[in-house]
Amino acid sequence: MTAFAYRIDATDEDARAGVLHTAHGDVPTPAFMPVGTTGTVKAMTADAVRATGASIVLGNTYHLMLRPGAERVARLGGLHRFMDWPGPILTDSGGFQVMSLAKLRKLDADGVTFQSHLDGSTHRLTPEHSVEIQRLLDATITMVLDECTPFPASPEEARTSMQLSMRWAQRSREAFQTREGYGLFGIVQGSVYPELREESARALIRIGFDGYAVGGLAIGEGQATTFAVLDATVPNLPLDKPRYLMGVGTPDDLIGAVQRGIDMFDCVIPTRGGRTARAYTSRGVFNLRNARFADDPAPLDASCRCPACVRHSRAYLHHLFKAEEMLGPMLLTWHNVQYYQELMRGLRAAITERQLEAFAAATRAGWLRDDDE
Ligand SMILES: [Zn+2]
């Protein structure tokens, strides 16, 4: 069996390129995890996800506990087998979606009680229960249950919320069954307040985790604030453990966060964008519903090797979305996920060659070009 371990191969300023070894395979970092909400990366087969170069996907505990249920997934051989993804899977704790999706949620010191957004049935999530659900799903990486502090929050609200999350982090650690090649990540909270972020990081390090996530961002604070929080948080995290920025972001966010020492990301932007005609390319962001693509025979992104770009024109993709054909979201999701993976490959290579700043500048300059070449 493989021990759960992170190896750094190269650094460029604060950025790191490395490999996370897990029971289900290696994850080259920096890594972007496509979001497989309910046991599927929406509109993609598992083979298609693999073909983009993704090495790890994310599953959502909240969705899977309600439907089809964690016990059922366990009986059917675990989430890897259930969704045909033998590679590493990270599951979130369910807490974020309880707060954003569930009805009539009630938070107390011990956990959160909520009603399913599907059928109104009542459920309860505690730190121990969340860890148990993630074990039943067979998550390679388990996340601690935390409270995602709303934004904005006063310093007092942020402190109270962060301290609750730190108590839950301790309970999650105690509930987690150590298994070879499996890991548990803590989550730094503290809103936009540097001293709270530092206090939260110190509290988590005292407990001891296999990786450290930065949570409570990308909820409306804006990129400058996200980066300021990273500047205040990342230097307080251990050098030898993976760092995961939750729920971020745009390609530009990813570059800036990698430059600040982040190793792992997840976000619905490429997959949600793929279903809504929003294309992320080396020439910037396009809305494929735009009439200017109706007669455009060029590939979506000439530098991309995905099926949407190699085999089809912008005009065809435009037509699929106008006609509301399923193939439109399928092709564009594949493209967007592949673009994100290509970006991560480029970042890894640039860090290895100590050319990250030049790579970032060239990539950003490309987004501003609109010459259709
Ligand atoms: Zn493509």
C-alpha cells in the first residue's frame, strides 16, 4: 500500500510543483479537481474526464448522503467503483451545501440539522457523522466538517464561527480512521481577518492533518481579498503538506493562487460554464450563444486537443447551444475541463523550469488576444 504523502519536486518563488501519493494513485500538483457532484462530472463520462488529464475528482457529501445514500454506495463497492473512477476522490464535508442548499437548517454547537432540498426529509450532520459518511463513500481525502463563515462577517462573528470550526476539526480528527494511503484535511477559516486566519492555521497544525485547506473564500469577497487572505494564511501552513484552496476559481484566480503557494483546487466554473455556453480558452472567455459565431468555421481553441476543438467548428458548437442539443454541453464541458487541466500542466512545467512569472504573463496576454488565429 502507498502511504499518503506529499513530495515537492520543484519550487519557483512561493509556488510548488509536486506529487501527492495516495492509495488510489498519484496526483501531480498543482492540481485542479473537476467537481463530480452526485457521482458524475456532469455531462462527462469517466473516460472523458480521464482523457483531459485530470487525476483526482471531487464528490459532494451532501448530495450523495441524500441520494443515493452513503450506505448504498458502500454496499455497491464505494464511490470509485460506483462512478467508474478508480483514481483519487476528495469528498467535501457536506457543510457548505447544507448552508447553501438545504431548507430550514439549524446550527448548534454539536452539528447542523437540516431538511433535504429534494424531499424535505430531516437529516443531521455532525463532525463524526460527516467523517463516517465520507468513509462509507471510500473518499481518498476526507474533509473536516466546518462552518463556512458568511461574507461579510464582523470580526466577532468570524471569530466565533472559526472557533466552532476548530472544535469540529478536533472532533473530525478523532473520528477519522487512519488507513494507509487515505488522508484527512483541516480547513482554515477566519473570514478576511489575517489574525483569525493565523490563529485558525495554528489550531489546525496543533491537531495535525495530512493537508490544509483554505475555506470560506470565493463567496463574494472578490479576487483582491481572496489573494490578501492567501498572503496572510499560506505562510502559516506547513511547507511539507498539500494546500487546497476550496471552490476557486477562474483561470486567472488559479494562476494567482499557485503563485501564492496553493497546490489543489476545485470549482464548478468549467463544468457549469460548459453547460451554459461559456467557453474558457487560451484566447479568453467566449459565450458560444453569441451570433458572431454562427458562421465561424474556426476551431473553438486552435491550441486545444479536445474533441470539441479538433473535430468541430465554433459554428457547430453555436448551433448545438441554439438548438438546445445535449451534445453542446457535453463537448463544451469536455473542452473547459481540458483547458483547466492544460493550464495546470503548464503551471507545473513552468514551476519546474522556474519560469512561472513568464508563463503567467504569457497566459494572461493570450486571454486578451482576439485575433482568431
Ligand atoms: Zn478544446
